[in-house]
Amino acid sequence: MAQRLNLIVAGGGIGGLAAAYVLGRDGHAVTVLEQSPAFGEIGAGIQLGPNIFRMFEYLGLTDAVRRVAYFPPGMGMNDVRTGEPVVRVALGDTALAAYGFPYGVIYRADLHQVLLDACRALPDVALRTSSKVESFAQDAGAVTARLAGGEEVRADALVGADGLWSRIREAVVGDGRPRVSGHIAYRAVLRREEVPAHLWHDDVVLWGGEKTHLVHYPLRRGELFNLVAVFHSNKYDEGWNTFGDTAELHERFAQAVPRVRELLGKIETWKMWVLCDREPVSHWSDRRVTLLGDAAHPMLQYLAQGAGQAIEDAVVLGAALRHTRGDVEQAFLKYQQARYLRTGRVQLTARFYGDIYHASGVARELRNRMFRSGRESAGFAGLKWMYDGIAPDQLFD
């Protein structure tokens, strides 16, 4: 490293903490500015493909993640109205043999805690709460972040990891509000003892239906059971932590097989969030300011890659700064150049997979027949380009 930089990371979610850890581990002084009064993560379970475990290995976090993750033996899709299996793919040793890394699932809060603990163990990472970045200004040598209370924080560069509704993106990209997909997701987590044996399944299971689907899988070494129900709705609230309308939820799944309806009936309180993304862009940096994670490339959840792509971002950002020997502006350009096509492909493919999950009529019949045939690159096999991951040390050779 040519020089030790003072860096601001706006946002203390998974992407922001991953960036802080990568940059702090490289010897930079990092200040994380989190708008909430405490560091924490909302949401339920997330899936971790082999590409993400490749990043954990690169960052020395594999053991910490394994202690709280769950490794399903397979993942599959069933038709929500008939119950018929559409496709199942073996994971476990199969994924390990194919990619060199496993496929796992994790409670979002547990992954966040792994990253938070890693940051706290670094002497040059400062973690600040109740510090919302409202705006920024930059000159030839530095960036000044202006906080909601009027305080100004000056540094060599600013990384905007402030999520889907990013204030920093608004200034850098200026593309308005996110694109609303028309679907909302209801999420809930049950303790294992709350799930009857006949409803429990060790796999990641998706029940696909017309404009609806349900996903469920174990979490936290099998101690919890994660459920996410998605359906089309004209009613939504911005944000991630709103209580849902269970009457609408059950109405949308009224034609589902009894097993699915019974699972949904086990939940008394659901939290909901609106599903949004944005059109992919190739430029999300402005001199000494860049974006990361959902602020740069928000994506629908149908490929379960939002957190994973943010972690990849953080690794590539660190590699770019090392390659340019601390030249911030050149590093940020190289970082976005290395990332925008891959993340754009994930964004667009996620939309397509949403159409597959929610197919109706002829499209549904065609989906079921093609996937059951075994001759199509369905699901896991069709995403090899994504699960192969990236080799950070070879990006800028």
C-alpha cells in the first residue's frame, strides 16, 4: 500500500461493514457512519452461494460464518397449486465438488454480527451510530460528509453503502426513485419446536405459483425455520420493517396446496418489505466518492445475491485501491469497471427468475416440463457463471 487513507463508509449494514473490514484490514483508517442508534440488521434468512464463501475464505471469515450458518442438502422448486416437484438440485458435497466452496444459508443478523465483530477487532475502524449522511462535498484533495445534526466529517474518500434509498446515489447517479416491482415479501422466522415434523424440510424449498411464491429453509445450524412469502400487491410501504396484512397474505395463497397454507398459518406476525431494484448503470463513482451494494446495484431477491454481491464489491474495492497504490480516483473507476457488468447481469437475471417463479398458464406448464426433463440448465446449474465467483487477485493484473 502506497499510503494510508482516511475513508468514510456511509452505512453500517452488511455491505458497509464488509467494506470497512476489507479497507481496515489493508491498513486504512475507516469511519463507519450508521444512521440508526445501534448497529444491527433486520430481515430474516439469506442464502450464501459458493461465490460468497469464496469471499469469506479470501477474508479469513469462513470459520466464523460456519459457526452460525446452515448447509442444506439440496434446494428445489415445487408447484404451489399442485404440489408437484418441478426441480431439485443436490447441494452439500455436490456444490463443493462443482465450485470448491459450499452453498449455505444464514440468519441475516448472524452474518451482520460476524462482520461487526471482525470490524471491532481492527484498531483503525471507528464505528459510529446516529450518524446519518445527508450530503457531501468534495474538492481536489478530500470529501466532506455532512451529517443530519450538522456535523461535518472530512476524509480522503467516501464509500456510499447507504442502501436502496441512498442519498449518496442521488447525488452521484441522480436516477430518481427505485423501480417498484409490484411484489411485496412477507418474512418470518420460527423456532424449530414451533414447526411440526411433517412441515419441516432440510432443503431450501421454493413453492412457485402465479404471482406468488413461498420459500422456506432452516437457519442457525437448524435451530430456526425461515419463511418468505412473496406476492403481487398494490399495497406497500417503503422500508424493510413494516407489519404485514395477514388477511391479504392468506387471500393470495388461497389456492395453494394444504401444506403451504398450513405453513403460512403457523405465523401470527409477519414483517413485510416492498421489492424494488434499479436499472443497471455503468458509472457509480464521482472522483472521490463511490457506491457499494444496494446503493450501486439494488437487485430483486430472486437469486439471493444482494448481500453476496455487496461483499464481492468490498473485496474488489480493496483490490483496486491496492492496485492503484492508494490513488482514490483511479481506484474507484477501476472498481466500477470491474463490477458493473457482473452486477448488472445479476440484476437482470434476478428479474427473469422472478418471472419463472411466478409463471402462469402456458409459461407455467412449459417451466414445469422443461425443468422436470433434466435437459435444461435449470436453477443451480444455469447459474454457474455467478457461483464460480471472482478471483480478486487477478482482476487488475
